[in-house]
Amino acid sequence: MIKALVFDVDGVLLKSMMFGRVLERDFGITPEATAPFFHGPFEQCLLGKADLREALGPFLKEWKWPHSIDEFIRRWFAADALPNAPLLEFAKAMRECGMPCYVASTQEHERACYLESLPGFAGVFERSFFSCRFGYAKPQRAFYDRIVAETGHSPGDLLFFDDRQPNVVAARDAGWNAELYEWGMDLTEALTRHDVPHRHVWAGAPAGSMRAPTHAGAGS
């Protein structure tokens, strides 16, 4: 029996990867230019082993960013925070019905705190689990085992939604129930398959009614 729901952030609860478009459109900073940061020092930030501002500073100079670090981070976080309103409302309703809901995501410290301050998150999720606070990230087995230890649930009690197949596979390998999520998908089939009572909170979402362009999230 499913006793708790767990949600990834980017590509699931929030639409992300929008800031890259803003950087290229408004400042001429291409994905090719930012790749050495996001696939380099930023990965240590995601594990809580490096400070975002210290890691970002030299790259902003290289990219000729015309504003402050604070402004870069502000625009970044705001651009990548388009809420998945139906899914957030669903999580809220499920929690109000007694089903614990958690967040499990690969994030660095500043954005983790930012996410927890968003109105759409505050009060919805019982707890948020972020890689920067663990020192390891999805799809590492230790990430899933840590959540099990901290929640007190058995792996089979959990149903996890993530937009990246490797994370879903890793969760299943850890004994969790897990489903691959596509932006805007209807959850009826997945919830029914896992015997999660949902009709009273998901009744307004017939198959296909929430469809939106598929989007791959920036986070994991």
C-alpha cells in the first residue's frame, strides 16, 4: 500500500530550463558558453561541496554579465519557477486527506531555500529532501536510502514521480514505486495502478485534459 508520495522538482513540480533561453536571447550568453559551469563547478554546488557564488563569479566575468551576482541568481531562480499548478494542488489535496507528500530533488543550497520559500510549496510538502543537504544526488542509491531512513517509511510505501528515466530506474532498484512523469500528464492511470485513492482530488483531470508540451527539467 502506498503511504506517501514523492515528487521531483524540475520538470515535475516546476517548469525549468527557461533561464538559458533568457540568457541567450537577452544577453547573447549561449548554452555552449555556460556548459563548462553547469557541467563543472556547479555539480559540486549540487552536492553542497562548493558555494554557488564563489563558483559562479569567475564565469560571470568570462560571460561579460553586465549585472551583479545577486541579479543573475534572482533572474535565474525566477525564470525557472513556473509552477505546475494542477500537480501542486493535487499534492496539497492529498496531504489534506492524510497522505504525506515529499520533495526529492538535486539542488544546490540557495535554490533549495528559494524553493521552500515559494508560496506554492509552503505548507504543501511535509519535508523536502535536497542533494546539497545529503552530499549525494539522484540516481545514487544513497539518496533514496537516506529518504527512507529519515521518513521512517519502507521503500515499498513510497510512490515517486520524476521526469528522468535513470532516476526512476534507480528508485525502483531501491525498492520504491516510481513513475516517469511528463509535463502536464494526467495521473489517473498511475494512481490507479498503484491503488492510490484519488478520484475525489483528481476528478477534474480526464486523460489528456492537462496536456502541455513535453519538457525535460533542468534538475533531477
